[in-house]
Amino acid sequence: MSGSVRPMRPADLPFAEDLVRQAGWNQTPADWQNFLAAAEVEVFVAEGIRGCAGTISIVHFGRQLSWIGMLLVDPSFRKQGIGTLLLDHALSVCKEHGSACVGLDATPAGRPLYEKKGFSLSATLERWSGRAPFFADRLPRIAEHDWKDIARFDAERFGADRLFWLRCLERMGPTALLRRNGLVTGFGMARPGIRAWYLGPIVAVSELAASKVAESLLADLHPHKIIWDCQSASSQLPRGLGLKAERPLYRMLLLGTDAVNTSRDIFAISDPAMG
């Protein structure tokens, strides 16, 4: 179909929020506002003859990695090529940016479209959900003086510098920091969503450290519903807490050959839209 793609404007936020609700996703109006406010994030809207038709976001972690997310199409425009139009535009933006690698997290329904565009599977993720169990012990929260150590610790495992995104998440909900002999061995964050609290990221040197970080976050979230997205290899943690598996997600990469965002030290991702 014919259509055009333009940058998202604040006036488009109600449309974007409606798409999230219709799709049953978890992002909040605050998430959309953060996307628009961040210099590292570009958000676009597709327009058809009858108005706004879909959205897509791109976050640039320098030139090392660009991450595509929030590809949503209004139900009245589906099967009219809007998703392909938005994805082609996003890939063109990433190419112009000089991105060494482009990544995204695909739903089962979206995976065929990305494979047609050359994306390949990097890792299988699993979504877990349920009520946050009770824990009493809490770790220290992240303080201003911790950020230098956290930035180094996270970049070594995530594969790119995402400090701007972590600092944004830190303002939205509980955090937890684990140190041993003064060195960071794990950290985690959580934030509210329209369906449930979202647990992540959790980055740690071991499953035991990740468990301590998760339990500290859950101490703040009990008894609310939570969502936890993790690599299949880490699924024993949410399973052991009594959470239930919802569906798979597929971490897919294009252009780059390095293993980005697949470190076993990442026990919960930060968001499918942000890697």
C-alpha cells in the first residue's frame, strides 16, 4: 500500500498508547514519553490515507548497536504492508546511522517478517509472569556514586554502553545493587507497566547473585503481578519463584556477527523494545 513514515510527535502519544493496549503489551505512557525525550531514541509513525497506521522505535547504543522495537500496526491497517514499510524505514535509518549491528526481540507472529529481512536468531527468550512472592531482605538501592561501576559492569555483559537507559529506569521503580569486596557482582531494576510490574534488567555474575538481586526487587513488589523476560538458560529462576511461562520471544540480529545481548550474565532483559 502507499503510505509515509514521519517522526512521532507528542500529539501522537494517545494513538501509540491505544496500540499498546490493543496488542496487550505492557509499555506505559511514561515509556513512550521517555522514548520521545531521549536523544538516543528515534520514534516514527506510519500514516495511511485514513490517518496514523503504526509505530516503530529505534534506540542507538552508539554506532555499535541499534535496537528496533515498538513495531505496532493499527488493526484496521493490518495486512496492508504497514509493518514492512515501518521496518524498511527503520533499517534505512540504522544504515544511515552507521550501526554495526541491528537487534530486536520478535514475537512468534513477527518473526517471519524479520527473517525475510535477513535477521537471524541469536537467542530464545521466555516470558514469565505471576504474583511477586514475599521476601523480607533488601539489598542497597543504586546511589549516584555507584553509576561508574555499574556502567562498566553492564557494558562488559550487554555488549554496548546503555547507561542513559539504565539511569532512566532507575527513576521509575525499585533498584537493587549487590557488591562483594567492593566490586559490583549484580544489579537489577523494576518499573510499572499497564499489565504488570516489569522485572528487569537483572545482570549478575552468577545465578546465586541474580537470585539475591531478584529477591530484593520482589520484596518491594509483593504482592503485585510481575513480568520477567529472560533467556531460556535462565528460566529456572522465575520458575523457582512460582511464575508461569507465557510465550517465547526471539532475540534476532542483523548485520553484526558478534554475540550481542546474549551473555549468560543477563538474567532478565530491560525491555523487548530496548534490548
